[in-house]
Amino acid sequence: MGRREKNHGLSRRDFIALTGRSALALGAASGPFFLFPERAAAQQKTLKILQWSHFVPAYDTWFDGTFCKEWGQKHDTNVTVDHINLVDLPAKAASEASARRGHDLVMLLSPPAAYEKQTIDMTHVYQEVEKRHGKKIDLAHKSTYNPKTKRYFAFSDSYVPDPGNWHKDWWAAAGFPNGPDTYEELRVGAKKIRDTTGHPCGLGLSQELDSSMAMRALLWSFGGAEQDEAGNVTINSRNTIEALKYMKALYQEAETPEVFTWTPPSNNQAMLAGRVSYVANAISITRQAEREHLPIESKIMVSRALRGPVRRIAAEHVMDCYVIWDFAENKDGAQQFLIDYIDAFHDGFAAGQFYNFPCFPHTVPDLKKEIANDPRATPPDKYNVLGDVLDWATNVGYPGYASAAIDEAFKGWVIPTTFAKVARGDETPENAAKAAEDEYKRIFARWK
């Protein structure tokens, strides 16, 4: 997925010469700039951005080729965007934070609270954007704010819903023509489908992003949580134990061992290949089927997050969180870039084919209407179920904030590992919950 990073290893002299030649090739219409390319390139500001290779390629085409290009021209700034695979982003960010050098602006896919001391406060960016576009959603606030320091360690422009994706023919045959709506229906229907067709359910139990989000949704839906609103560890509860018991039953009755070794694209690939009956994932699956005109496209339906015994709730699939390092060379430009980017958010929403939902709702005022009738989809109202996503999408760290301790636990895969141990039979639900409690208390103690 990731593209090779640009400008890596170039000396300043080589970079100036290269950008000078590139500018010269654009044409003489821009005037004196092209008479002295090296001098102009030396005077021009730069803005270096690092982010993932988007699951919808059309978004990167718009972001790089339209928005960044036009913004750079307007602000006399050479904007470079390095896209890398999502699994490589955390390590790259950690490397830059350790070396104290790298990009000016880095987009991560989960709340990066652990980097608060290495980043600038984003309060100003939020304030300027809210002047133009109204208040941000609570999901953005709780994902990027530290209530103890009264500081925004990141800025979130968007989030990605995490609905269910299910094979309509198999679920209809199992007695659920509208797909599963509850976790109990998932267990009953998925077991029946595997028993009759051999196709398993596809909830991941691996140390990767999709599994981590799916298991959090399950945990919360059963009433469990890593912490309470005040940030106290609460993972060892009756509700957590019931969620663990459920996952063990689902695995034994309806899944296969492949879910223990999945990577982020695995459930996409399994669903598109017609191998699994249900996965929890963003609409990247259906968008790929539409883009590649796959026969299975009309078979894959989208549903709201499943309802558990306590509530219907799910984590966002990914939370776009931009940080500006405190060692960034162009802090002012990076902040202005984000402020102006939200002005153009609707264009990105359209280019990304509804993948990224706005953290500032006024930027897409007719969102429900737009997603309710999509000519790319079969049927055209396939994505209509996402219209109430803010009723069931929440932040990592729910019901509290996405703190640095939660960030460490997230990166350490504590939740999916705990569920995997129980599902495999390596640990009892009670012992697993106690072990998770010990691990969380150890982590939380480090960040007090």
C-alpha cells in the first residue's frame, strides 16, 4: 500500500537543484522565479507531511495533486507528502520523535497521547477552525485533548466509521435477511452459515488495528471498559468476563484459526474473496469491490455496529490525528495547512468516497443526503445506515479520554491479545481479565 518516501537521502544542494529543475519544467509563465531557480528554491518555504496510503486511492490523488499543490502555490511553499503503509506509521513516528527530526506534520490513525511532550499544542488550530466551521464533535475532543494539562496534543479532521460488512445471501439463508443486528444474532447466524456452507465469521483476534477496534466494540457492548470516566482501571469486571466468554464461543462455533494471524488487509481480502460471512471494518471493502467491479460487490452489505447486552457501540475504525512536532521546522505553516484543509474538507470527503467522516459536521452539511444515494453502490442506498454513526461511534479510551496510558495499551495490543488467549483456550476468562488488569495498572502507573 505504501509508496516510497520522496526526497529521502538528498543533500540540501541536490534538493535545491532538483526542485529548481522541476519548477523550470512547469513553464516560463510564472515569470522571474524561473530565471533564478536555485535562488527561488532556496527562498521558498517547505512543508513536509507524513501520512498513510489511503485505502481509497482517489483520496491521495486529490490530497496530493489538488489540495497540497494549490495550497503550496498560494503560500509559496514546497509541500511534500510521504505516504506509507498504515502498519509502518507508528514505528516511523516513534523514530522521528526519538531522533527529533523528520516531518513537520504527521498523521496517525489512533490518538497519539503518548507524544504530548514532543508535540505543539493544537488549541490554536481548533479555535481557528471552529471560528469558520462551528464546534468539533466530542469524539475529536476526547481523542486529542488531555484534561489534566488542558492541552490538545493533536488535531483531528475526521474519523472513519466501523460498521459491519456481511454477505447478504448467506445471512438471508440463515434467517437474517437484514444481516445480524446483535452479537447474539451474529453468533447464531455465523454458526449456522459455517455449519451449512463452511464459510466462517471473520472477527479478528490478531495484534493489528482491525482486531483491536473489533474487540473494543465487543467489550464496550457488553458493558466492559479499560477505564472509567476519571481514568481509573476497570478492565477486570463481570462485564469484561462475559465479553471474553462470548468471543470464545463465537470463535469455537463460527471462526477458524486464521483470525489469530491477520494483518489489517486480511479481513478485506477474505470478504472480497467470498471466504467469510461477516467482518467489522470500514467501507474500504465495499469501495474496493465497486472500484474493481468485482462480482461480489452486490453481495456485501453494510450495517450499523452490533448491539450487545448493554449497548450498541463501536470504536471509530481509524481516527485521523495530526501532530506537529515541537522540533518541526515549519510549525506555522503546518498549523495554517490544517486550518485551510478543513475549508476544503468536503472536497476530500467526496474524493475519499465517504470514507472519512467530518469532525466538523458543518463542512458536510448534507452528509445524510449524500450517502443515502450513491450511484457507485449496489443498491444505491447501501451506505444510508451510516447516517446515525455518531449515535454509536466512540473514542479509544471510552468512557474516558484517549490518554497516554490508553495510547500505550493500544499500541501494546493488550485488548486483542487478552481476547485471543481466551478464544484459543490458553487462559480462562477470569484469569485473563485479572492479567489484563495487572497490565493496565502497570501501564497507568507509568503515566501518573
